[in-house]
Amino acid sequence: MKLYLKIWRQKNAESKGSMVEYTLDGIENDMSFLEMLDVLNEGLINKGEEPVEFDHDCREGICGTCSLMINGRPHGPDSRVSACQLHMRSFKDGDSIVIEPWRAKAFPIVKDLIVDRSAFDRIQQAGGYISVNTSGRPVDANAIPIEKELADASFAAATCIGCGACVAACKNASAMLFTSAKVSQFALLPQGQVEASERVLNMVRQMDLEGFGNCTNTGACEVECPKGISLENIARMNREYLSASVKG
Amino acid sequence: MSGLISSSLARKVVMALSGLFLVFFLAQHFTINITSVIDPETFNVWSHFMGYNPIVQFALQPVLIAGVVIHFVMGFALELQNRKARGINYAKYNGGANAPWVSRNMIWSGLVVLAFLGLHFYDFWVHEMSYKYVDILPEDPTRYHAETVAKFAPFWRTVLYVISFVLLSLHLWHGFASSLQSMGVNNKYTPAIKKFAKIFAVVIPLGFAFIALYHHLNPITY
């Protein structure tokens, strides 16, 4: 398979980047998208050029490290997969593929296709936790009865891998799907009730401080999320936030 | 409460509440307007009531104007902030793959509706104000129907109104249901609410367009 790639190249955070064109031959259908980039990089290294830097780790779709905007869509054309689980059979011989980093002011570019997503870490640190007393007589979490529906919804929210596709897809670069998933996974469980009010207030405040945009309910985030995190979480976060604000 | 004013979520709620208020107003406005087609006398009675009732004039009207101003000022502010949040635009962005056109272009449909409001205010509100407070003409409970029909005599005005109603429909198609999500309403009733919102988004603007066209095609001849 022969491909025409257009890739964002940027030396470092300070430099100005640009799209660079590459022609790549000999790509197999069963290669993953990242393997295709590995082939490109091997060629570049052999020629003595700088390889294209991109984020990746587990390559199994569970770590949330890959972050590629492929032909205008986060993680590419397939649904419910991250870029590492995208395979070249989704493309055909002679295709042009545009590859860019996530674009958001809150996700500054580090190099080429790598962005700094520590804004998500700071949102988590602002309230994405529960306090559990580990000394004395810890209560087994399994001993607390929780409705199946609530447990399932909490688990579904907790499957968010924090990749940032929601921000990348959103026309407003809003991080509400991510933040709402992290709020929801605790808001639905009794263990999360103690810090419920301060959690949602602090996490939303941090989200705003990071410079993400506002949600306009287009639903793009839900469609592009590799884990299928639902918009219901955003509505839940809105409810939690309003009731926490009124409580003061 | 302190962080509420600057919070992104609170701003969403302000957009939602002002939007829902305007949706409610549209329903009320339509109910009165449709009588101009069904029964001109009823239309005259209601129009006169709306024009001279002190509660409507000095309490409800300012609230309505405030609702419109808050909705569009907040809409502009959010749009600017959202554009800034992206930073550098994508070389290729396939927004159509994951979100409907109407939801991504609320600012444009909103701007057309805002421009229409300018024309609509000039046509009816400015006319009313000058009738009552500039020319200081006497109350005439029978004038409204004939005045309304006459407004739609020019073809250009009727066309502008109809185009605006199409854009209003698109704006409501996304905005009505979206406002409920912003206020945290997303439960088992949501699919039914969304269906109602979409029916409203089509029926009400279509009704307004029908009224404009009806009066254009049925001028009063003396």
C-alpha cells in the first residue's frame, strides 16, 4: 500500500511548526497505524533525519497515551478505538492521510505530534480521589451494597483513559466529558459522597483555569471517545455542580 | 456561590435558562399571532391587551428584552472564549463526522435571528413606541390586524421573515434540547423531551412563516 502522509512537524514547544509531506510505500493492511509510523521513522532514521515523535505506550488501547488527529478525527476513522488499535485496513492504496497533534490551548505541543496533557492530571489532582482510612479497621469496599445500575454507570465512567480525544474533537476544545467522567465515577458511589461537593467545585474550577472551552452539547466528544463515555456524565456533573454551588 | 459567575458551567446554565425563557416566549407569541389568521377580532383584543397592559409593558417587556440581551451577549462571550481555547486550528478538521451541522453553527443561526430581531423591532416595537409616546395617538383597539397585514405587503420583508424563521428553526433544533442537558437533565425522559423539542423547533417557526406568507398573499383591500 502506498500512502501520502502530511504530518505536523514541530521541533519544540517554542518553535513554529508546519505540515510536512512524506510518501510511504510497502505498508501492509494488517499493520497498526502506529506500526505504519514506525516504518516511516525507520526510513527517516536510516536517511539521517529526525524521526516523527508521537506518544504511545501500551499499544493495546487501554493506556490513553496515543493522541493522533487522523484525517480530521481523533484516533482516526474507526469508532471506539484509540489510534494504536486503528489498522491500516481502514485505509486504501493511494490514500492521503493528514496527521496532527491534539489542538487545544490547554494541551501545548511538546514536539511534533506529542502534546502536554498534564492539564488533565491537575484536574484529577483537584478532586478526582476519595479519602479512605487505611489504618485501624478498613471496611472492605465489597461489603458496601451498591445498586447494580449505579455500579455499572460508575464503572462505565471510570473506563475513561484520559487520552484527550474529547478535547481534540470538540469544536470548543472543551474538557467536560473527561472531567464529568472523573466526577461521575465517584458521584455514583457511596464512597464518593464525603467529598462530593468540593470534588465537583474544585475539578470544574481547575478545568476552567486550564483554559479549556465551554461545552455546547454538540456530542462530538461522545462519538469520538474510544471508551464511549456518555454525555449523561456531563449532565450529571452539571447537576452535581449546581447543587454544590447552591449548598455553598 | 462566589465562583459561580466565572464558572463555565454557570455560564452554560445562564444560556440555557435565557434560551428556555425565549422558547416559552415564542410559544406565547405564536399563540397570539396565529389568531391574526383565524380570527382578526381576537388578534386585535389580545394585541391591544399586550400593548396597553401596564404589567406587560413595564414588567414583562423589560424582562423579555433582558432575556434576549443576556442570551446573545453570553453567546458571543462564550463563542470568543471557545475559539481561543482551540489555539491553532487543525489543517484538517472533520467536524461533520461526529456532530450535526446545526450544533456546530449556533453562532451563525443565532446571528441571523439577532439581525432579524433588529428588523422585527423596527417593524413593530419602534412603530408602537412612536404611536404611543412620540405621536401620542389615541388608543385604537381595532388597528392591529390591518397594521400587521400591511407590514407583509412588501415581498422583500416576507422573504426576510421566512428566511429568518428557517434559521430560527435550526437554532431551536439544537438549542431547545441542549438547554436541558446544560441544566443537568438527562434521564429516561430525555428521548421523549428531545422529540418534543424537535417538533417544537419545526412547528413554531413553520407556523410563523405561514402567518407571514398568509398575510402577504391575502392583503386587505379597501
